[in-house]
Amino acid sequence: MRTLTYFVASTIDGVIAGPDGGDPSGPDGFFVMEGDHMRDLLSDWPDILPAPARAALGIDAPPTRFDTVLEGRASYQVGLDLGVTDAYPHLEHYVFSRTLTECPDPGVHLVSGDPVETVRELKRRDGLGIWLVGGGTLASALRSEIDELIVKLHPVVAGAGIPLFGGEFGPQRFDLTDVRRFDSGVLYLTYTRR
């Protein structure tokens, strides 16, 4: 069975985007975008790079870890605001929204129904891993289905913003299975669901 991995950047205080929901890795963002962790990201995780970055870096290799990406409406809007209607054309792309009635890109699957049922169906299919890119509301809705959580923890405190999980209180235990420390101050923390 395929696994769902929430692979996401976060601040020390658990923020994945600013209060306005803008791109935290963009020119006005607050994540650390230089240093040795970026080399690791490019070499070990090219599947998660958006198409413009893949093109700029000359990456055209087929996916090796993930072949499907899931994102919420607000996360998808970040790309739309930049004129990108499908940031991940190299992956099967699903956007979960109750407000969008049609998708501006035929390569993106728009889902208005239950995200848990959709993920369970995707897990039953053959293929590589499923990557949950964000956001916090979708992550909260899918928390029971997340098999692996990889937090790219940046040495930043935001104070406010979009949380890693935005939802109701309901503690769930994960086991820490790997820690990668970089000179840039970024940590990759890998957890698996108990």
C-alpha cells in the first residue's frame, strides 16, 4: 500500500506560511533558502520541486519518491497568484477545495469531496508515495492518514501565521525515526505514525 508523507517546511514555532498565506520561500519569504540543506533537497528530493524550479535547474528526471501531490485551496492559490496553474505537472496533482468550481488547468484534479476517502483510494492504487505539500487545514483533515511526517525545521520564529496543522485538538503520537542537521541551521525531522 502506498504511503502519505506530509513533507513541509516549518518555523520553530510551527508556522508554515505567514498570516496572509503568501509563499514563505519566495523573495519576501522567511525560510532559509541558501545553504547545505538546499543541496540535499535538490539531490534527494527533486520530486517536490515545482516545475519552474525544475526547468531552471535542468531537472527532467521522472519521479523517484512521489508520483502524486496533494494540496489545499490556499496552497494552490500561491501558485495561481504567480500565474502557475500546475506547479507539479510531473506528478498526479490533486487540489482540495470547496470553493473552486473548476480548475484552470486540465492536468490538475479538483476534489470537493472528503479528502480522507480520496487519500484512501489513492493509497490502494499502485505507484510511488503520495506527497502532501500543505496546507495546515488539509493536513489536519488528513492527519489520520499521514504515515510519515518530514518537517524541514528552519531556525526562524514567526510569531503568527498558518500552523503546521490547523484544526481541532486531538493529540496523535509519532515516532522520530531520523534527524538530519545542516550547517544552515535547518533540521530535517522524520516521524512515522504509531
